Amino acid sequence: MVKTPPTSEQDPEQPPTQHVDDDAADALPLVEIADPSRKSEHQNEQRQPAPQLSGLTREELEAYVNDPFWRRLRLATLCLFAALWLCMFAAVIVIVVASPKCPPRPPRQFWQRPVYRLQLAAFAPATNSDPSAVGSLAGLANRLAYLRDTLGMSNFLIGGGVNPVGPASGCPTDFAAIRPPLGRLSDLSALAKKGRKKGFNLILELDLSQADPAWSDKPDDFIKSPWPGKSSRDSKLAWSNEQLHLPRSTCNSLNVSSPSVRSRLGAALTAWLDAGVSGFLLNNVAFMAPTVADSPPIPNSDWFASDPVPHLYSNSSVEFVRWARGLLNQEADRLGRDLALFVDPGNTGFSQPPDRLAAYLAAGAHAVVSVGLGRPLSEKSPAGADSSNARRLVESVMAAVGSKFEGGVIFATAWPSLRRPTDPMLTALSLTLPGVPCLYYGQELGMVHVPGVRFQSNSSLLSSYLPGNDSTDPSETPMQWSGSAANAGWLKNTSSRLDWVDLQPRAADIRAHNLRRLAASGHPASALQFVRDLLGLVSSLESLQWGRVDFLPTPAGSSAGLIAFRRRAVRFPAVFVVRNPGAVSATVDLTAGEADSGSVTGSLKLIYSGGGGAGGAYEVGQSYRLDRVFVPEFSTLVFLADS
């Protein structure tokens, strides 16, 4: 018999495998079903009742109250907490005291920002197709984008005599109205309303020292002659027909001490404020209420006895400024907005006494105009021509004004009675000195005085201070919107001429001076860009806004007009300004007076060089040691200390 061997699926030692049906396997339960009668130990533990917790009873707690151990533990915990709290409190005090304080930022009013002064009739026309059109409020509104976006200006001083005048005298007949060619009061209101939405402020120039005889029928409203027979500086009688002879007019002098005059002038000022203006520039204040007994004499004056001009700046004019400030304070409370009061003594023909400028500030003026910088100085003058006049003038004015009124001076270098500067160096000086930065229209373009230009007979809105070949008022020539001498950019057709002013006699000079070009650092640059950069520094650097000024020593033998000064606000980087108008370069130590002069460095923020590229040794934005600064001829440098 043959035995069959076992297969690989079946172990011969194991019993045969029982085959289960697949469907039956699928029906098997996935978990084992325990016998209900069987109880696991875990189930037995869960079924045991949990122990019940209960707090200490009152009696038990009271037993611990007086327990020595717990009493000492509670006392130690309380002492530890108190000690930690006191330590944290002391640490806070130490941190506050030891930490550097935030730099003080004095409150700034709107009028302390840069101001753009314009002659309304000569600034911009409403249309560029009418040869007879003079500047107007509509023209100013059309140029707001230029003033705001190009220059970054927000304060505008509207000058040029906006009031209606008598046909014979040319003197104001109504201080609360606008001459028709310039616009209407509603135009001013609309412009002021538009400006306030964009942060603009309009300041209006008014000459309240004189008026047309028809302005009042009360004899006491005008001043009687206090100096019969005396002559003024132009050899004409100082008083004629009971009128004080002033440049440009034979107007009647108002008795600003009269209650009736003040009542009418106050009503006029209120009307302008209701129309939206934010303040006033009172012009020719030095000529108000002049009397011998009331006027401070000018010492050591040879012409004091014969010329009445030294008797100006009377105490009555100071009192009028005080009255005007009181009126503006009342109106500011009523209107709910800040108002500004500027004072211009006027073209008196002699140097402005610093103590009288300070008197107007003490009487309440926010700013007083000083034209001393612009009157005797010229940039490219022979050595000694402007000497140290600029420094001496600024120091005398600041000493008279004092720290109480610091920031209340407008160092004007271009003004109605001044020739415009021939390059931006004097502009840079005036804008970086303490005070209210003020830019005269066209000054940013390099406009200068061009003698010999004549106003036409129908241009009664414009006139001149200067005689002879200088008959063109340097401040009232039309704004040079282009280099076209034919029409200054006022007309689309460049071959056309303006009817109200003849620019042809000195067309070549106008083209040469007013093409807005200058040589800076050896390459052509725009005068407009230079002034824009300068205004940007004034508006962004705290030391140029409210920092004190310290004049620095200059080397012996250098140009007489060399000026160096430091502006520094508390805990802000200092700004150093050097102006060299002479033909000789110099080396200046800007660290004089510094505690650690050897480590002072600063970055160059601005440079102007009119010396044929001599400024090429510098690069704006680079840092330099300030202990030995090379100053090229005909140049201005502005440094910002690194710390």
C-alpha cells in the first residue's frame, strides 16, 4: 500500500483543520461578549462610593488663628509682599528719573510757519489772455497749487494796498472794501473758506496811518501839523495843508488816538475777520500819531532838530498796536480760531531802532518787520562793504527783543522799500535766523530789481518809492511766471505786451536775472529748487524753528561779511549756518563753545556756491568734521549735527 504524503497546508502532527464558511465568518462578532455574570475588578472599584471631602469647621479654623507657626507664616508672607511692592515702586521712580526726558516742544501757532508775502496786483492774473489784466484774488486762487505743492506754503500775506482810494489823493477811502480790479469781498471769503479746508491762512496788509480827506468829516479825526516850517528828507515841507508828507502820498494822517477813529477802524477789522482772514499786517505804524512830545528822540542825530522823521515811532503808535491786539483777542474768542497781528514800521528813511521794534512786540504784535538785513547789504560786494553789519544788526535786534519775544521778528530781505537780493544767499540767511520765516513773491525765482521799467498811466494800483532810473518799485514789478520779457508769462501769446507795465526798456536784464538759474556746486541748478530745499529744512528741523541762536567767531582777516552761527533747540541736533559773501575763502571752527569739540561731526544738508564750482569739495548728505570747515567764496553752507 502506498501512503499519500501530507500537503503543505496541513501539519501532519495537527488534527485536520475545520473549514468555516466565509459568510459565517463575516457574521462573527468583532468583540468578545463578556458573560454578564462575570464582574471585573475594575467595575467593582468604580462601584465603590468616592470619599466625601469637607472643609474645616469654624472651630477648627479658629484653632489655627492663634497658632504661633501660622501667625509667623502669615506675617512673613505679608512683609515679603510689601517689600516686593516697595522695590517695584522704587524701580519705577528710578527708571522715570534716569530715563532721558522727551525733548520739549513749545506750542507753535500758525503764523510761526513760513509766510509768503505777495503784492496782489502784481502776482497773478485771473486770465492769461487779457493784456490789461492785473493781479487779482481770482488769479491768486488759480496759483494755490503752485504755492502749496511747489513751495509748501500755507500762510499768505496779501499786500499791495487792497482798499479803494480817492482819485486825486490815491489814499484809502474805505478800509473795509476791496478795489474792484482786485476782486470783491465775496471772492476773498470764498478764497479764505477754500484755504481753511487745506490748512491755508490769509493775512491782510492794511495801512491805517493815513486816509483820503473824504474818509471823515470830523476835523479831530486827522492830525494837525506839529512841526510848521520843517522839511522832510526830500526837501519838501514835512507838513503841508495839515498833511504829513510821506513817500508815495499826501494823505491825511489819521488821529488813531481818537475814539471815533478807533471805532471805525475796529469795525473795518472785524469785517475782514468775518470774511475769513486770519490776521493783519499793519503797515506804516511808525507814522501813526506823530507828535514831538510823544515821540522818543533819536540820540546823536544831526538832523533831529530839522527833520520830523526822527520823531516817528511815537508812543501813540505803540498804544494803537496794543489796542489792535486787544481787539484781535476778543475776535479770536468770538470766532474760535487763532489770529495774527504783524507790524511794519514803514519806510522811515533811517535805520529802525531795535528798542522801538521791541516796543511793538511788547504791546502785543506777534511779529515785527525788520528790513535792516536787506537795506545796506549786498552779496557780492567788495570787502568791508557790508562789514559785520548783518551780525551786528541781528544781535542788536535780538538783544532788544529778548527771549520773551523770540521768534517775533521778520528779517525781511525783499520788501516794498528794498531792492531784491541778487542771489539766494541773503534769502538763506533770513530764513535760518530766529523769527518768522518770510519769503517775498518772486524771491524763490531769483527775481531782482530791474531799474528803468515804467508803469503805464492806467496802473494806479502800482507805484514806486524810488526816484529817477530806479523808478520801478522793486517789489511791485510783475511776477515772472516765465523768462519772457514781453509779458512775464502773463499772456499766452509771448509776442504780446502787457498794457499796464512796459518791460521792454530793460528786457535783456530781465532775461538775465529772472530765468530762475544759478550755479550751485559747479553745476546748473534751479533757484526755485534751492529755496524749496531751504524751506524744507526750516519746516522739518526743530532747531531752525525755535532754537536759540549763537554767533560763532570767525577767523581774523577773512571776508568782513563772513557770518557763522549755531541754532540749537533743547535736546535736538544743532544746525550750523555759514555765509561767506566775500571773494576770499575761509576756514571756520563751528565747534567753538562745544564741550567736546574734537568729536563734533555733522552732515551737510544744503549748499549754495556762486564761486564757479568751488563748492565741489562738498557733497550733500555726507558727514564732515566741524572743527575745521572750509567755506568757499560766495557760498552758504548748512550742517546738521549728528547728535
